[in-house]
Amino acid sequence: MNNGKSLRYNEALGSFGKLLRRSLFTVLLFYCSVYSPSLAQTTKVDSLQSLLKSPSCVEGVPDLSAEAIAREVGRGGCIHDTTRINTLNDLAWELQYRNLDTAILLSSQALALSEDIFYALSEDAGISDNSSLGKRSALMGKAHSLWNLGAFYKVQSDFSAGLVYYHKALKIYEDLEYVKGISGIIGYIGLGYKQQADYPKALEYFFRALSILEKSDRKTDMRYWFQNIGTVYFDQGNYSQSLEFYSKALRLAKQLGNKRSIASGLGSFGNVYSKLGMYPKALDSYFKALRINEELDRKSSVAMNLGNIGNVYHEHKDYAKALEYYQRALKMDEELGKKRGVARHLGNIGIVYNNQGDHSKALEYYFKALNIDEELGNKDGIARHFGNIGNSYCDKGDSAFSASKKLRELDAVDNSHDTVVLTTSNKFFTVALEYFLKALKLDEKIGSKSGITTWLGGIGSLYTKVGRFKEAENYLLRSLAIADTIESLEDVRIGNQNLSKLYDTTGRYQLALKHHIKYTTAKDSLFNQEKSKDIGKLEAKHEFETAETERKRLEIEELGLENERKSRRDNLQYSSIAIVLVLLVISMVIVIPSGRSRRGISQLIPLNLIEGVIFLTFLLFFEFTLVLLDPYIESYSGGEPAYKLMFNAVLAGLIFPLHSFFESKLKKRLAR
């Protein structure tokens, strides 16, 4: 749904008035309950739906306290329309990832209702300003509805429409001087611009949100915007600034003890380290983030970590490992329905195939990824896929040119083959240039320095191949200048390599040597034997820690089962001992009767035997009690022998009188 349509829809809803609104709500509520089975299982959704079924109160200044609402609804009473607006928006928010169309309809209804209340208060009560409680509540409800709608259109990847709603909500919050709302919606506006890759605008709004939050010391929100600012700088290729803000975000995450945020921060550090060519550090950060996300069962984040680990292996030319991690990430995001992630992984798999020389397969993956990102309106992804498609066609042109060169070296009689191959090569180069220019134009529009330097370099390299040397030099020098500015070691390496080739081709050997030395220096910084060893160690460490975690989990499970078996065995033994003690007592009572039969019994059972049985019974009772109470005695005494002896003495002191009493009673029974 585009912005114009959504606005016309809202205007139409407002013009129909309350009758249509409530009719629509009834149908909507029926739709939610019948066609969304998952809602019936959600307590919060059920509660919100139940609240909305309550009749509306007589118009007036509403009592919005939670206690008043619960009291009135509990009596079968009414709810005010302002409360209905908030409830509609709350229900819409709960539904956004289950039934987005219904969520949009609910917040649209809330928006129409808030506008009706506002205009009714303005006209009927003659209130000209917005200071009254009723009008302020209506405006707050309207801003809430607009914020919701902005978020819902963002979920649909309609970022332009989302921004229109966000700006309208901001205007209301500013009029009401509602600071919390202002800081929140400003940040969301920044996210909208970030999604559109309008990085200068995104930074402007993020810093505005941050300046408000710093006054209130709301650390959770501050961490979030620090993280987003770091991401914008990263997307721009400003890695020093990116690390600065990622560090601030991670520091706050650790202070708050928020594992999810810590994992996110570690992943971000890995991205920067990877771009700077610090691959062992990147891999270490990714593995740490992966372990936390696996522990928290955050599958979407796990998929992202897996993809990033694949990137490191790809940069280190370990294509088998890279494909393994990319495929795992792709499968996970496909199961989750995460289209952006799917497009990213498809593109990365395409790069691996292209580097392996399978250009046709690479293009197949690139175009799949491009279709998804075009559907989502993801400009950053579209630019990346355009450039990668250009790379594939450029490599296909190189292959065709090499084939032509071989034919010429063989002095083939039929030169028509040579001509056909050269023509094919030029066609590939032409298509490659077309896609490079499209990628460059899009990245220049969104301000992505990293993308700009990459595609400038690609165009410069292509112009070198087709003999347009002056244009090639211009593009390559521009690319290298940006790479130096953003401190991207990988782009510096590629830029110097391309310039060295250009100057060698054109006979400017001194410049060729100069840039070759710079290329070698950058290459040695990125790839060396020591780093390969470090990466191997990190991988082994990760596999060991993963295996160790699994071993500990199984060990804990086995220990739990063993404790359960021990508990059952102990309970059985305790029960048996208790039964034996009870039987001993009963047998003594039965065997030592009173009355006329006592003499026969006395002759059969000597008195000292009876005393022995009584002593044995109480001894067993004493030991049995000690066994039962031992864990508690151990806990209270701290394992100190003196304290344990004292507890045992107290217990013996309690049992001894009972033993004496029972023994004297039996002796009297026998003596009668």
C-alpha cells in the first residue's frame, strides 16, 4: 500500500463517523478470532479483544487510570473512547508479525477515532487550544496510531510511507512537548532514513535522539542509538568512527548485563575487523557472538553470525569453508522467512562460485538475490548485486579474451573464431560496464563510500582492459583516494594492484613499481602465515568449546538422571527402614500382652531380650533420623565436626527420654 492510498483510506474512515467505525471493528474482531487461530492462544491478545468488546462510556473527560478501567470493565461497565484507541493500537502492535493487514486496519481505525474525538471536543466544547485533558489524550492516541502505522509500513519495506507517518507523529509530540515520545520517534525516523541508505539524514536524527536521552541517562535506549550510529558509519566506510560508537554501545551492554546486546556488539566489531583485514580478531568476535546467540536460541542472529564467519573464510580463500557456512546461514534464514538474509547469503554464495570460475552459476545466484532485494526495496543490496553481476560479466569477458589470445598464439588458419571470441568478449565487457555504472550511481545516491570505491575501481579496471587508459587512471585514482580516506585495507590493496597493472600496461614502470610495492605491503598485512595459523587456532578453539559445551550439557543431563535414580533408591530404602521400625514396635506391643497370658510370654521371652529389642529399635530410629537430617545438619554446621557433634548430642538427648519411657511401660506391662 503506497502512502497516497493509505492517506486517502484514513480520510475516508474519518468521514464515515462512529457508526462505520464500530461496524468495521465488529467485523475485524470476528476476522481476528476466526482466521487467526494463534490469537486464541495468546493471553494478551485475548485480554485486549475482551476489553474492546466493552461498551463505550458517555463522552466526557476520560479516566485513563488502569485501576479505573479494570474496575469498570470488571463490573461489566464501559470504557472511554480514548482507552479504546490505546487498546486498538496495543492489539495492532501484537498482530504486526502475525497478520500485518489486520494490524494496519486496527491502527487506522484508532487514528480515525482519535481524530473524531479531537474535532468533537474542539467544536462541541469550543476548546481552541490543545491543553485540555481530553484533547491531549486524543492527540496522544493519534500520535500512537501514526507511530504504529509508520512501523507497520516499515515491516512492509515501504520506508517512504513509514517516514510520512513518523514525521506526523513527531509534529504532535513536539506540539505536546512530550519528551519521551519525541526522542523515540526521532530515532525511528533515523531508522527509516537508514533503511533508505540516506546516511546523512539517519545520523542527524540518531544524534538528535541521543542528545535527548543523555539528559535522562536512559542507558538501554542510548546503547541502541550508539549501535545504530556505529552501523551507519560502517556502511559509509568510516571504520574508525564506527569502532568508536560500537565500543560505546558494547560498554553499555556489559553494564546492563544484556547478553543479546553484547552478542550484537561483538558481531559488529567482527564486521569492522573484517573490513580492516584483521581476520583473526574478526573470527574471534564472530565465534563469541555465535556462542551467545546459540545459547539464547536467537536463530536469526545465529544465521547472521554464520554468514559473517563465511565471509572471513572467503576472504582467506578457503572457499569450501565459506560455502559451508553460507549454506548453513541460508537454510536457517529460509526457514525463518528472513528475505533480506536470504538475499545476502545468495549473493555471497554467488561470489564464491564466481571466484571459483563458475560464472554462470554465480550469475544465477546474483539474479535470485537481486530479485529479492528489488522486491524489498533494499537499495544497498541492489547496488551490491549490480556490482557483483558486473564482476561476473567482466570475468566472462576475461575468459573470452584469454581464449582469443590462445587462438592467436596457435596461428589458427581460421581467424573467424578469433573474431567471434573477441566480439563476445567486448559484449561481456559492455554488459559489465552497464552494471558497474548502475551500482556506482545507486551507491553515490545513498552515500555509501565503501560501495563507491569498489565500483570506481571496477570501472577503472575494465577501462584498462579495453584500452581506455586515461579514463581508467581517473577512476582508479578516485577509488584509491576514497579507500585511503575510509581506511579500508582491502580496497587499498585492490586499488594499488589495479593502478600497478595500468601503469605497467602503459609503460610507466616507475609508477607501476611504486603501486606494486604498496599493493604488496597491503597484501602482506592482510594475508600472512601467522594470520592463517591464528585463524586455524580460532576455528579449533571454537570447535573445542562447542564440543565442550555439548559434553557439559550431556554431563548435567546424566547427573540429573543419576540424582533422580539415587533419590528414588534412597526413598525406597528410607521407606523400608521406616516400615521395619513400625513393624518392630507393633510386634513388641502384640508379643507382650497384658492380662492372663503374660506368664507364658514371660517364660518364653526373657526380659533382657525384650530390653535388647527395644534398644535396637531406638538405635535404628536414632541412626535413621541422623541419615534423614544429615544434609540439613551439614548445611547449618558448615561441616564443622564440633557443631555436628553438638547436633547429634541434642538429637540423642531428645530420643533417650523417649526410649526410657517406652522401656518402662513395657516392663510394667510384663510385671503385671
